[in-house]
Amino acid sequence: MQQGDRTGAATMLQTAAKTALQIGDKGAATVLQASATRLQAGEELSEADLKKTRIVSKTVLQE
């Protein structure tokens, strides 16, 4: 993943984490923020991390 893509993805995940907190889903917020932090640190997300992030993102967006 390119640095610009990583930065954009991290920003999007942080926004989703804030939304999750606003609707009271602390678990989803934690997963989303952890993924954002790893991307900001230049790390790649594992397949398991990507799967968890996708699941909680969809849950937050559907609420």
C-alpha cells in the first residue's frame, strides 16, 4: 500500500472509530482505531486484521 493510500485509509478508519463511539460501540471503535494506528505507523494489516476491520466497519455503517 502506498503512503498516501495508507494515510487516507487511516483517516477514514479514525472517522469510523469516532462514529462508533458516538453510537456507543466501544469494541468497534477499538478495532478501527487500532487498525488506523498500525497504518499510520507504516505497518501492513494482516488478513485477520483486515477481516475484523471490514466487519466492524460494516456494522458501524449499518447502524
